[in-house]
Amino acid sequence: MSKVTSIIEELVTPITDELNLELVDIEFVKEGRDWFLRIYVDTPVGGIDILQCAQVSERLSLVLDEKDPIEQNYYLEVSSPGAERPLKKESDFEKAVGKFIFVKTYEPIKDMKEFQGYLRAYTEQSLEVEIRIKTRKVTVQIEKEKVAQARLAIDFSDKQI
């Protein structure tokens, strides 16, 4: 986590807690010439709506104007993490057991660095993901320290498009 995202997490957490929302992720990224501060929030049940995002945005804007923790100009965006929400915290992984996920690793495991499949088990040390290789289902053990990125995914394999 960068210094900016750590500072922003400290500033936004009281707001999300007060509104009974879950802080999912924070990004501070440069795209082209512009910087973007993206805050992803959700509700424990039922999903978030645009009014809740607006509440977080308005309250956080006031705090950011007062504290001014970021030197450069940036755009603030507050939104839902969407259907393919990132898995970052222990609780994210625990809730994702049984769900279809995407995992990218820092180094190859079984000659692969990207896995899509069902998260069958999770511990603090590893993930167990059931993937499909052609017509076979294979379970892959992935050490948590090797995970570069993980998120929920949409399984289109059994659906007709």
C-alpha cells in the first residue's frame, strides 16, 4: 500500500464506518496526464447505490479539502467495486469460498500465471482453486504470498451468449 492510499484509508474509514459501508479498495493512479483517487465501497448485503457513493464522495471531499494530504491535482471517484470486485482482505477471500474467481500470480504455478475457477478452500497461507483444463477439473494450490491479484469473476463457461 502506498503512502497516499494509507493516508486516505485513515481519512475515509470513519466515513464508511459511520455510513455502515465496507471500504473495499483505494487506488491512486496516473492515467495519461491526470491523477485519479478511486475509492471503492460496498454494503455488507444487497449492494451499494449511487446515493451512498455520493454521500461518501461529499464527506470525503470536505475532509480532503481540510487536510490536503495530496500535493498534485487529482479527480476523486467513489464507486461500487462491481461484479468483479477485488479480493484483498482475509474476509474477502473467506466470503469468496465457493465462488468463481480470477487469480494472477507473481510466478508460474504448473506453468501458468493466471487461473480462473472456483475457490474451494482458503487459509491464511493458501488458496485452493478448481480450474478447468479442457474437459478436466483440476485443483491448484496457490500460496497466498504468490498472489499478485485476485478478484471475483463471472463464469461464462456454462452459459450461452
